[in-house]
Amino acid sequence: MTKILGIEGIPEAARLIADGQVVAFPTETVYGLGGDAFSVSAINKIYQAKGRPSDNPLIVHISKVSDVYRVSDNVPPMFFKLADIFMPGPLTMVVPKGKSVPYEITAGLESVAVRMPSHPIAARIIEESGTLIAAPSANASKHISPTSAKHVFDDLNGKIPLIIDGGDCEVGIESTVLSLVTEIPTILRPGAVTEEMLAEVIGKVKNFSGKVIASAPAPGMKYRHYAPTSPAILSESTKNTKEKYDKISSEGKSVVVLTTADKLNEYKGMNCINMGVNGAEVAHNIYSALHRGEAYDIIIVDSLKGDGIDKSVMNRIFKATAE
Ligand code: TXA
Ligand code: MG
């Protein structure tokens, strides 16, 4: 049985991590499953608890910008330019890997991903552990990322000793991953720090297309992440949603629509989960809406049409509805 504690559990969480154990804790994006970044056995425990393929590298979490020197001997100047503005926060940067970093973290790559979470619980656990923390999202591999302690518990109960409960995650989708080891900095995973925000600071950024592609520079992007246990299908319009809904209902299956506030009127009498009024609200709610949708046979997800964070949310929706 996995223990759940509030902030009073922070010292225990830090101690467990220093001892080579793994602990789940909140960040501003999603819950992470953390272990000592310099301990191969701790890293293996992370892969094991999640059932994650070991060719998908982990992010190293730091609590101050200068920690980057502990994982890289060759930090690109652009890292500090971006860190000034976006650290702490939902931006992960990929930099050349230093010798101290085990290849188990980077899945054999010569680069390492680094992020400084802004969530005070995450920051304290990193600091008090005395080490840096490798942490993927704290879900079972290929399931939806967790944005509450309950989501973590449902996936990992019995597999890890402790979850720190910090309530719901504010951002709600994973950090933007930006590679600084490519000629032009390249977004490998879109997130709350958008391409427009990055381009404003560094001039040029290669953006991420938003499609599920077969082989991407971020090894993790080829996996079908964020998938709920009930089939989820994408809808392009309210008309399309209503047609699909009627067809599925007439087959005797239960169905729910994940949608935005403006469409609720049109869907009167249908099962709906309201994800909010704009892209930021939908980002905050998308994973818990998908978790709730698992109570139905089929989930229909409405599209967002805007730029900026809408595109980052659509990247997750494409993945959840990929099959
Ligand atoms: O918001 C987040 O980033 C959360 C919280 C817990 O910090 N963490 C997270 O970790 O989403 P994870 O393991 O689920 O996703 C890490 C992503 C994967 O797509 C992985 O392929 C990419 O980062 N990544 C890690 N190291 C990399 C590297 N050296 N080069 C390219 N991509 C890398
Ligand atoms: Mg993940």
C-alpha cells in the first residue's frame, strides 16, 4: 500500500530519494515520479514502477539555475537567456550531457533534459534531497499523465512507497521540451511555454507540428502517450460530435463529450464534461477530464481552434485520440 501525505511528508520524501527510493510529488505541470538522478538503481526503479520502455529518456529536475553545471559541462549560453525568463516554470531544455549523468537517464543519448519546477513542494524536495531528481510523469507508461494525487495512486498504488499530495496541478499538461543541441533550437514537445514566447526571447525556434509522427527527435514522442482506457475519438465540429454521439448511443454504448463551455448549449441532454472557457483552462482540466471520461465506453473530444496554448493542448488531444 502506498502512503499519501501532505506537505508534512516533504522531509520523508527527500530522505527516501536520498536513500535511492522513488517518490511521487506535485509539480506545476503534472505529478512526477522522482528518484536520485545519479543513482542507476533509483532510475531503474522509476522505469520499473511505470512499466516504461528504457529508450525514453527522463528529465532531470533542478532547484536553482546553477544546478545545470552538475549535469552538463558545456551549457549553451541560450540556456541562461531562457532560464532568466522561464525558470522556474514549465520549460525543459535539452543540453549536452555531462559525464556525471548515467546513460540510463538519457536512454543512451549524449544530451540531457533539465527543468526547474516552480511548484514549491517540488522545489523543496529537490533542495532537501541534496541531489538532483530524475522524474517522468507519475503515471503507468502510456496512460494519461496525473494531475492529482488520486490519479497517481490509481496507477501506482503498491509500486512506490509515498505520494506527496499537493492538490491539483496548475498548468495541467507537461512542460515544453526545447532542444538546445540542434542548430536552431527545436521544440520537441509543445507546452505552456509556447513557440511564440520562445521565439520572442531567442529569435528562431523550430516548432513541433502537433501530429503523432513515427520517428521524432524526442524519443518519447513516438509512443502513444496520454491514452485513456476507453477509446477516445476526435471531433472537428459540433455537427460531427452530435452525429458520432447519436451513432454510438444507438449501438447501446455509453458516451461522453469533452468540450468547452461555449458548446454546452448545443449539447443539451448529452453527457458532457466541460473543460473550460479557453485554452489555458482546457490545459488545466484536460487530463482529469480524460480520467473522468474513462467511466464511459467511448469518449468524444472536441477540437480547439486557436494558436498558442490551444496548439499545445491539441498535441495532447491528438495523442489521446490517436487510434
Ligand atoms: O512537465 C514535465 O515535464 C513532467 C514533470 C514531472 O516535470 N515530466 C514529464 O516527463 O513529462 P516525461 O518523462 O513524461 O517526459 C519527458 C519528455 C519525453 O518526451 C522525453 O523523450 C523527452 O522529455 N526527453 C527527455 N530527455 C531528452 C533528451 N535528452 N533529448 C530529447 N528529448 C528528451
Ligand atoms: Mg509522461
